[in-house]
Amino acid sequence: MQIRTGDTFDPRVIALLDHHVAAARAQTAPGSAHALDLAGLRAPEVAFWTGWDGDTLVATGALKSLSAEHGEVKSMHTLQTTRRRGFGGEMLRHIITEARARGMARLSLETGSWDYFKPAHALYRAHGFVLCGPFQGYVDDPNSLFLTLDLSASR
């Protein structure tokens, strides 16, 4: 997979992100979906990447800077027809590497707690993320799962 800086004006990227946001909202209780829309991905504190298998867009991922030392994984999504081929893990490793390169000591994320999100839970845990409490404006929510990775300990 080739990882590139994401173009949020590319119609292929827009279509995959629209699907990601719609699926997240459909699988989560109202008010509990926190997927970034296109405007959110264009914010200056967000770095966004796309993953390509040849000419096919297969994955997206983003890193939101919460502070100089704390980042948040956002917009992790893999094309349904290409799942279980390692693209999600490759994108997550890219985000972790970028967070370290920016001097971040902690990387956190919020994802859904429902069965639909279990493959994501497994992916994050396989990369060293552990449960944590809500962070940076999130509130305790039974529909959310909060995970964090201590980047300073895993260098």
C-alpha cells in the first residue's frame, strides 16, 4: 500500500469518507458518533492520509494534534472489500510513526463499543493501545471505547 497525504477534494476520497461517516453513525447511538467530516479533516491541527493499492483507494487515517504531546487517531477506515489484508495496520503504524516524529508522547482514540467495532478494537490492541478514560472533551459514554498508547514507553 502506498500512503499519501490525503486530498479531501478527490471524489474517490470523498466517497470513502462519506461511507465511513455514514457507517459509523448507523452503527452508533445518536450523539455518540465522533467521526470527522470533511471540514474536520481540513482543520489545520489534522494531518490526513490515504492508502492506495495501485489506483484503488483502500484506506484512510488521520492524526489530530490535541497538544504538542498528545495526538488522536481519527478517520481510520479500510475499504470493506479489502479488509483483512493488512491495510488498516499499515495505516495505523504510519500514524504512530508520524506521532512519534512530531514528538508526541501519547496517542489516543475513541471508537464505538458495539460489536460492529470489534475488529477495530482488535487492531488497536494488537498495536499496544490499552483502555483509558475519556480525554480532550469526550465524556463517559457506554457507546464509546477509549484507548491510548504511551509513545514514550514504546520507543
